[in-house]
Amino acid sequence: GQQVMQIPQYQHVQEGEDFTTYCNSSTTLSNIQWYKQRPGGHPVFLIQLVKSGEVKKQKRLTFQFGEAKKNSSLHITATQTTDVGTYFCAGPFPRTSGGSNYKLTFGKGTLLTVNP
Amino acid sequence: KAGVTQTPRYLIKTRGQQVTLSCSPISGHRSVSWYQQTPGQGLQFLFEYFSETQRNKGNFPGRFSGRQFSNSRSEMNVSTLELGDSALYLCASSLDKGGREQFFGPGTRLTVL
């Protein structure tokens, strides 16, 4: 079925280390979205990527959309304890093949823990 | 603008009971989606409403139902509660239908005893 796969499922790092999570789609996407959920909180929209090969930065976070628009990555430079949480990617999939009714489908997320 | 609000925030029910959860989207947002989240699980899609019509439905039993009102506010109902229904239920609103970025509410934490 149409799905979004994220790896790794868990990642534990020392504060100051870098972190990367990867997102792969079973099909080409019109856009990819990233969300962050802090422990005990709710998912918060971070960013949307639309163009093939697009790279966007938010302070220490770098988001990339693959050339084929089927994969994406989120890289955090020099992690801090405030980066702790689960990072989800999501993409719109048509409800039926070739259809125009799109549904946002989330990956299972990558849980990042940071040791201070 | 006020964010997405959900009521109640916490709920404790017993098996066999039913429950209704409410969601008020961001003003101007017409699409509302519902998700179930349990420990270790991702966001499991329940349904999406747009202009009072259910556009998409996830793989949940018929005990789970929802609706959307003309002011875009939405409710979801779970009948004949089971222990496995204990979860965080998240509502998300979006400006339009079709996989646009979503803005989540704080969720309703449902515990079934």
C-alpha cells in the first residue's frame, strides 16, 4: 500500500552530536512535510518542501527533498536537549490510484533522545 | 489566531460506555482530521472531514464515527469502548482538503478502565 517509511525508529545522541532522520515514500510526492512532537505534546508543523532537490534551513535544522521527490531527510546540527522529541514526515497520497482525493499520510516517526 | 482546541483534555471511561470528543479548528480552516496515537505507534488516521462531508476514513471499526458541523467544528464518537481504545486522540485542522499542512490540537487523553 501507499506508505511513508522513516528510519531510524529511535536515535540516542550525546548533546552536541549531529542527528539525521530519513523518510522514504512508496511513490512520488507533490510535497513532503515535517512535524515535531515533544514528549507529552502534540505534533507541530515544522516545514513543507515542494520542489525537487529543495533544501531549506531553520537554524540548526536542514531539510532536504530528493530529486525524485520520493525521499526526504531532516538533519540537526549540534543537537541540544530542546531537540528531544519525535520527528514525523508526511506526504499527500491519493486515496485511489490516479485519483484527486489526497490524504496526508504520516510516517511512524523517529524518536530522538539527547543525553546532556 | 487561536489554535486548534479540543475538549475535554482528559477523559476516563469504563468498558462498554461511549464517548464524544470535540474539536474546534483554527478560524477559516475547513478541513478537520482525526488521529489515534498510542505509545510506540505513529499517528493512526481515523477520518477527515471537509465542508461537513467525510472525505477519507482509516481502518477503524464502525464503533468510531465522526461528523463536522457547518462552522467546521467536528466531533468524533466511540461507542462500546474497549480497553484498547485508550489513547491520545488528536484533531488537526487544515486550510483546505487534500494533504495540506495540518495544525494539531493538544489532544484528548482517553483512558478506558
